[in-house]
Amino acid sequence: ALSLLLKTQLPAGSELSLYDVAPVVPGVAVDLSHIPTDVKVTGFGKDDLASALVGSDIVLIPAGVPRKPGMDRSDLFNMNAGIVKNLVQGVADNCPNACVGIITNPVNTTVPIAAEV
């Protein structure tokens, strides 16, 4: 849904890079590219984080696993902190001036992890 919103609302000439460890992202990018806007969409898989990030001005991180029944916040943090840290390290290496938005729970503890990178 976020990708669709960005595809339809970004200014003409923008580029939208989608990254996920799941193998479906390139297909999602192809589907979005059929929407008639002047925004170029490219999908990047598990081994292409650097390619997805190079030159980015804005990086949104809606990554991580959702909280499952019986899972407490510390379990959720332990799973998602590593994901956020890895992605933010990629940002630091490939687009250090990008504005980063983290949409990963628990936000109050994943954002400080990002700030340490």
C-alpha cells in the first residue's frame, strides 16, 4: 500500500526503489510500473540492498516481523532491532545524507538502534 501511494504521489521524474528479502518484490515493482505515472519503479531483492539505496534522498523502513500472539515487546525488539540495524548500516554506506523514516515496531526502541549506527 505504501509503494502504491508513493508511485501515485511522487513528482514526475522520481525514482522509487523497493527492497525486501522476500523474492516477490521485483514482481511488485513490475506491477506498479504499469500505473501510468512518470515515476520509475525498480525492485531489489535480498542481495541488492546497496543498489536499492545508492543515491536515495529518502529511505522509509517499514521492515520487521509483526508481533505474534504471546510475543512480548522484548521478543519483538530482539527480532526487529537486527533488521533495522542492517538496513540503517546500508543507508550509512550508500546514501548517508538521506532522510530516514523508521516504521518498525517497537519504534521507541528501534529508532535509537538506528541512531547508534
